[in-house]
Amino acid sequence: MEDDAPVIYGLEFQARALTPQTAETDAIRFLVGTQSLKYDNQIHIIDFDDENNIINKNVLLHQVGEIWHISASPADRGVLATCYNRTFCCVLSLDSFGALGKSSAQLFIALATSSDSKVLTCAAVWRMPKELESGSHESPDDSSSTAQTLELLCHLDNTAHGNMACVVWEPMGDGKKIISLADNHILLWDLQESSSQAVLASSASLEGKGQLKFTSGRWSPHHNCTQVATANDTTLRGWDTRSMSQIYCIENAHGQLVRDLDFNPNKQYYLASCGDDCKVKFWDTRNVTEPVKTLEEHSHWVWNVRYNHSHDQLVLTGSSDSRVILSNMVSISSEPFGHLVDDDDISDQEDHRSEEKSKEPLQDNVIATYEEHEDSVYAVDWSSADPWLFASLSYDGRLVINRVPRALKYHILL
């Protein structure tokens, strides 16, 4: 049973931001944001034609700065949020220097401007052109197509809070609630008037010693979407969005910086985390003294961890060792004994055999290691339309689309 070959797409610029178009459940579609210091940045809309195994693309201009994080609305296919860098320069006037003399003052201004120019990571909500919201039929080599621009809906004002690390949407909501993490602040926003205005509904701050800057966050799909988990330094924290109070804290979750985390979509207390200690850890938030399971398959920092939305035993990780690893964490999944069938469906003879088989949980293992990348893999994610397909993005602008091996797919389904 031969697996389909991976499909590779190359971006012109370096990139580290990737998201599936969450509200699109029919077409396989990913959004990729670039990081260029010299040219206008872009968001590539990648449509994957599963039947013909080809990629169709459209390009949107993102002229405000290089993109560090991108996320798509769960309710509106045309709406997305980006975190991007902006440089603010210090402008001084010659008149302020009086007796210094003109040449000395000019030199001072040049030095002050270069040293005082400040880079701030901002966040904004955008809308793509209407005709691009639901798929396109461009060919990958269509060079005549011109890039279109995004419509700015609103800025998430972070001037009082610092650099934005990420923006996460309420997973089951109407696309009107988002959380942003800015330095040591967690900010809950209400998007009003067709997302053209962002109102800060509530906020909380990290206090204490150590590196008090958020690196990542995820909104739990469980508990009526009232919980968010965040990572800062080596610590994981859970927050109640109704009171913005801390509900659990896993100190020293990793030996070094925690890079990413994700919630199990089918088991409400389980989450996965990864970090610079090259490890992926799985946690039960009811008992945070020890991880439930630890993976040590990567040889460098692990930047991303993602549960499959439908089959939670499938876990993807991406690392700056240039590899993507697909693991089968079946023992801590919602079906630890494999696919369960009704008693009515099996004969008495088979009944005894299945009973014997179901006594022992299936073994966890690495399903596949994907090595199509030659640079650090900064992002991996599952398609929101096809549970057997995923994308990975490396810093050199290489996007690779892969599938779960067919043998495993049929094993899970049958």
C-alpha cells in the first residue's frame, strides 16, 4: 500500500507563521505569513487539490511588517489575525541642542535615533478580499497574478502592554472573542461592529520572579470555552476567562523555555507542551506534579505540538532539527484500546478474542519522521477539512503537505 508523495511549495521569503483556515471545513486550505525585512510581506493562501495532488495559491500583501504569528477566525472564513513587527524611531529636533553646535547635534541625533528606534510586535484583525474567501483556481506558476491587499478591520491596541506574542480565537464561538498575549499581560477582547472595533473586556498580568513574558497560549475547546492555557519561561498556567484568575500552574514543566502547547480535543483535562529541552510532554491538569507521558524524539528545540482534531492519538511536532515527527500516543488518547465496536456486531467466537485483545492498551510509537525540510521547522498544523492531512513550514519558506500513512489510517478507521 503505497503512500502519496509529499507536496512541496516554496515561498519567496522566509516564513514562520502557519494556520489552517479554521472556518473552512470543505476545502483544504492553509494561510502562511512571511518574514522579510527588505520587501513587503505577504500572506499566501494555499489551496490543496487532493484529487490532483497540486497546490493552488493566492497572495495577499501584508505591508505593515514581518509576520510572527497568524490565526484564522473559527466562524468567518475571510477573517484572520496577525502579530507583526513595527519599528518606531526616535525623532529629535536640532533646536533642542543649543550650545552643542550643529554638527555635534546632528551626530548625537543620528546615534540616538539608531539606538532608540524601538521594535514593537503589534496585532491586528484583517479581512481578505471576498472572492478569495472560499478557494481559488490559480495555478502555482501563474506569474501574471497580482497580489491583493488585506482590509484592516481593527488594531489590538498594545501600546500600554508591550509586545504581542500571539492571538487566539475562542474555538467554538462566533468569532467575536479573542485573547492576545502581550509581554506579561493576558488580554481578552470583544470584537464589535463587524470586527471593526476591538474592546478590551478584561485582562490579567503575570507577577513574580523570572522571565515574565508569555511565549504561547491556547484556548481550551472544553469547559464551555472558559479556560485558556499559557506558557512563559518554563511554566504552564491555566486561566479562567470569566474571572481572569489562575486555575492551575505547572512550574518547571520543561527544563528550558516552553515554546508551544495544545489541548487534547477529546479529553478535557489533557494538554501537550514542548520546548527548548527537546521534549514533548503530556499533562493531566488535575494532577500537575508529573507529566503523564514524555517524548524525547527530537534533537533540538521543539517549536510546535498539535493534536489531530478528530483522532487525538495522532500528535504532530516540528523542531529546529528540521524534522517533523508524527507520533501515535494511543495509550493516553480517548480510545486507548483501539477502535471499539458494539457487542451486537461481533459473534460469540470473536467475542473472546476481542476481549483478550482489549485487556492491554495499544503501544505508543513514532509513526513517521518527515525529513523534507532543510531548515528549522517553526510551524506544523492539521488541515481543518481533512483529518489525515497536515502542513509543515520551515524558515527558508518551504511548505510541505503530507498525509498520515494509509496503513495507519485504515487501522484507525477499521
